[in-house]
Amino acid sequence: MRILPPLTALAVAAILYLAVFERDRLTEHSLGAAPATPAADPAPAALPENGPISVVGLTSTATQVQDAVIARGRTEAARQVEVRAETGGLVRSDPLRRGAFVTHGQTLCELDPGTRPQQEAEAQARLREAQARLREAEVNAEAATRLQEGGFASETRRIGTAALLESARAGVQSAQSALDAIQIDLSRLRITAPFQGLLESDTAELGSLVQPGNPCATVIQLDPIKLVGFVPEAEVDRISVGAMAGARLISGREVQGRVTFLSRSADPATRTFRVEVTVPNPDLAIRDGQTAEMLIAADGVMAHLLPASSLTLDNAGTLGVRLAVDGQARFAPVTLLRDTLDGVLVTGLPDSATVITVGQDYVTEGTPIILSLPQATP
């Protein structure tokens, strides 16, 4: 058995142990120096405990800015109706295809009259007969009245003649009613468009049988078109009917209109209020059901334009800014209105305020400060 390889391995292990774990001790013995102490980090610049802290600020004056309520919604046709048949019959008109433009009063479906013309002729004949009986009864009643006045006829005869007259009048009214009903039924054979718009479905096919209440076609009106959105109850009081509104559709198109409806009742599930904006759509390019992001003009508010870096939080996590008031730092909560390219618009501050823009994170409530205001550039 060879002894040399195990001894070599032990020697190498011992050297590695000394080189890794006992390096500092070997260095001290070799140099004869005292153990080195780790260098202490440079102490931060001590701030005076009671002395003022230098900060930089700016004097801001509130200005009137236009505000808007943001709502997400969709487009909706101004009108949409499913035109239904009021009487039954076979369709004898060629169908109009979906997407066709129709005008008010244009025929959508025309039904075969069947035996209705004969029924109308019979009703007219019955009416003429009833009118003849009425004229006869009127003559008899007038004659009976004169004879009774001259003492040549009894009261009983006059009363009987008057009864016949009333019966003849009732017969005329009944015949006229029957004729009117048939004529109305004949007028319902032609189903027309109730308003100008587009066909959303094909009209009833030629030869199909429709019954009262069956659909003939669906017509929608897209000019003007409505933008329908829902606003939370915290924002609804800022909107009024007639206010200007703009919207950006999902396609990128931007449109403008006015608020024409604001709901007085909230949706029970979402506690939001429906708002409708009417927008012109003469080219019919805006379709029903497109997603839209709406901006509804609200009353203007007084706001300050500040750098976004001036915003800070207090110990409770409230968003605000630090103000310079009588040589001390004061915290003032603010409400973020919106972000702009030049800064942020905030509300909740006095009309004029000196806001700390540099050093606001190094001071607390009541800290004495030395304020520096940047000079305005000419």
C-alpha cells in the first residue's frame, strides 16, 4: 500500500484551511502588526437639533381650471324597433336585405289581402242598406208625428215609429263600424317603416305566412347616435343636462355632443347613474355598441399647478404638500385633480400658498426653516 498519496492530500487540505480560515492571523504574525479595526463609516453631517433647515419653495396662486367627469360607456342607437304585423296573411313583397337604408313610410312587408276586398264590398252594401232603412224610418217617424199632432194617429203609433227610427240608426252605426274595421284591416296589409334608418335584419321572406304579432323587420336609427355611460354617485352632482361632452371611441375617433339625459334613479347593483350624450352621426360611421371613453364637462374649480415632486405623505399616509408658514413647515392635505405635462393640478390649498419643493421630506410639522425662493427668469 502506498502512503504517499494520502499524505499529500492531507498536506494540501491543511494548506487550504490555513489559507482560507486563518489568513488574517497569519498576516498579523508575518507583519507583526496589531489587528486592524474596520474603518468606521463617515458620520453624516449633523443637523442642528434646534436650528432651522434650509429649503426651497415657490409661491403658487390658484387658477380656474376646467374639470371633467370621466365615464366609460358605449354607443347606442337613438331608436331601435322591431316592426311587427298587426294582421295575418301571406307576404307578397320581395324582401329587403339587412343594411338597407329605408325612409319614413317606406313599405317593408306587404301582405296578400285574401278575401278582404270582398268583405269590404259586402260591408259597404250592408251600410248602404242600413242607410236606406234609416231614411225610411225617418220619413215614417216624421209622418207619424204630424198625424199625431193633427189627431189622426194615436200616441202608440208615434212611439212605435220612433222605436223603428232608433233601430234604423243603430243598424247604420253597426254597418259603419263593420266597414271601418274591414278598412282598417286592409290598411294593415302594408307594413311601413316608422322612421328613417337602417335595416338590422332582413324583412319577411316572400311567400311566408305571418300572424298578428310576428316580426317583419328591425329598424335602427343611427343619426343622431347616443353615448351611454354610467357615473358614480360621488360625481353625478357635477353633471348637468346640456353640458358639453366629448368621447374617444375604441377606433380612436373623437366626437363631441351634449348631455341630453341624466338618470334620477341609480342602478341597484352598481349604484351608478345613467347619462346619455347625443352626438351627430350624419355619415352613419359610428355603429351601435362601440366602446367609448367619455369626458363630461363639469363646473370649473380653483387649483394649483405644482411639480409632482412636491407631493409627500404624512405619518398617516395622507397625500399633501409642505407649506412654509411664518418660518415653519406645515403639512396641508391636497386632492389630486389630474396630471399634466407641466405638473400636477391639486385642490385643497388656500388661494395663495408657499409650497416647499426641495427639502420637504427632511422637515416635519413645526420644523423651523430658512426659505429660499427661486428668482423669476426675465
